[in-house]
Amino acid sequence: MKLLEAIKLALQSLWGNKLRTILTLIGVIMGVASVIMVLTLVQGAKRYISTKLSGYGADVFTVTRMSSVIFTPEEYFKFQKRKILRIEDYEAIKQSCTECSEVGALLAKSTNIVANGHSSNNTQVRGYTWTMLSLNNLDIALGRGFTQSDEDHATKSVIVGYDIVDNLLGNGDPIGREIRVDGVPYTVVGVGDRQGKTLGQSQDNWVAIPITTYQQIYGLNDSLNIYARATGGATVMERAKDEVRVLMRTRRHVAPGQPDDFEIETNDTFLDIANQLLGVFAWVVLGLGSIALVVGGVVIMNIMLVSVTERTREIGVRKALGAKQRDVLLQFLIESASLALVGGIFGVLGGVLVGKLITVFVGFPTAVPLWAVFLGLFLATSVGIFFGVYPASKAARLDPVVALRAEL
């Protein structure tokens, strides 16, 4: 009953000074809200990236001229000096990699699309080998994908994303319709599944043509991205990567002891890079949130010191009636902890709300882990207890005689 009574007295004190309570809670609310918001965004991004990468399959790896993530200008210029990957490299891997069950190649650039009297800007045109649909786990919603014949004969067939259908082709069956990519007419043979948006950016604003057609139109000076699927299992994946590495080093005349002048990356590579970047982002913002929590804690301590001064006579009466030091200490600790906990609750709600608003208006994925909610409440309560110890101990050590002499 003592604990319940202390909690009741603490809440009554907070309710009796509403404005002061609200102003005191701002720092705690901002700190907890920033922590929850960051954790929500980071967890959502991790889940989204894992889902997208898992779609390519754990047995798929890529061979590229440049790394997927470049951190410095020096790295960029180093990669730019490398020789490009050509269609002959793709053919060599396709023919010689015994541990690869499937090999494909991809080229891409942004361009304008015209159809049905309408046009689109910054549409990605992709040059696909016929196997890339499977390697990219791209399902066809309408029509068909590419065939070996499309690639061999460099046909003017095109597969489009749903943005092209919705914005350019309009109502009716899109299959067999004509679109122009950089002025060149193509016939729509397929429509890819809807991909949705990422960070507010549509993933359906693309068209794909056979890679041989792409190179006829845009030339042979762009470096290929080569995709390969291992026959199965992690052990086979490593053998397949080693086989491709030896083959590429031989073709590119890389001397023994010299580093590769190309990149071989897997889903794990992308996940590690993404987690590192997200981790840095999380720690930076969590650091800022911690500053807000400390500021909120200092404000709580100051308010509690003021409260002790205002309630000196009350403390004297309680002690005169038999209250022990630990009872007074407990009362003020519970009051400061309750103050911070209330701020933590509003901070959690605010952080989740801001995260969801970012998802709605920006398209950034969010996920609210239950442990993050408890972490936010724990941090808030801990701040309240830590910064409430000094005012509570000061109140507990008051001499009851001196306290009773205090003016009302």
C-alpha cells in the first residue's frame, strides 16, 4: 500500500501542476521520440532491404566493374580506370562456369518514353539477356518475357513496368501496343509485376529490351553487370565465385598477387553495407536523442529541487508523523520516475506517429519492434530515477524540526 500511495501522491502532484509538468516533459518526449523514430526507420529499412535482396535469391552473385557503394572520390576514380565488362565476358562465364546454373547480363540508363501521345521522363531502360527476368526474380503480370530468339535476333520487343501502362498506354490491353524509346519504336510483349515505391521513388518506371538491341542502339561502351546463380548451397556458391574470379582474372590479365580489377558481390555483401550505413545513421541520431534525454533529465532534477523547496513543510509534517527517510526518498523518486515515464509514453507515441507519417508522405518503410517501445520506456524511467536521486535524497535528509519551521 505504501508503494501505491506513493504513486498516487506523485500523480496528484503532477496533475496539480499541469503546465510545469508539460514544460518539464518536453525534453524527455523529444529524446524518446527521436530514439523510437530512428529505431522504427532503421528496422523498417533493414526489413525492406532484406526482403528485396532475398528476392534475388541467396544463390545469386554479381560481377561488376565498380562496387555497389563508393565512399570516397578516390575510390570512384580508381574504379573508373578499370576496363569495362563486355558481352564477351558474359559469354565466357556462361560457357565456362561449371558451378553456375544460370548466367545473365544487364545494362541500364535513363531516357524518355513516348506512347499514345504522352511521354515520361527519367524512365529506366534496361538491356536484358533473356535469363535476367529469372535472376532478378521479376514476374510477368501480362504477356510474356524475353526468349533466346529475342536476344539472338535483337528484336524490337519491350517489357514495361506498370507506370508506363498507367501513365502512357491508358486503358485496354497493353500487349501489342507500340511505344517509342529514344525515338525507336518497340512492341510491348509483357508487363512486369507492380513493385511499388521506395523512399517515394516509383520502382515501376522502367522498360526492358533485349541486351543485343540495347547495344545496337546505344553502343558497346557501357560496362555490363553480370549475374550468376550457383547450382545450390553455400559451398557451391563459394566454388562458383572462385571459378568466376579465376576466369575473369585470366581474361583481364591480372597478374598473380595483384588485387581484382572487378567486383564480385552477393546478397550478404549488400546487406553488410546497408547495415553498416544504417548503423552509423542510427548511432548519430541516437546520440542526438540522448542529448535531449539528458537535457530532459536536468530539467526534471531542477523541477524536483523546486518541488522539494515548495514542500518543505509537508516533508516536516510527514517526518513528524513517523515517516522514515526511505519513505520520503521513495515518494520523490517515484514522482520523478512517474514524470519521466509519462514523458516516455508520449515520446513513444510521438516517435511511432512521426515514423508512420514519414512512411505515408515519403514512402520510407517503417517497422515498430516491440523491444524498441520497452527500450524507450526504460530509458525514460531510468533518466527520471537517475536525475531524481539528488532531489529525493535532499528531501529525505531534511531535519523535521527545521522543515516544520519553514514558512507556508
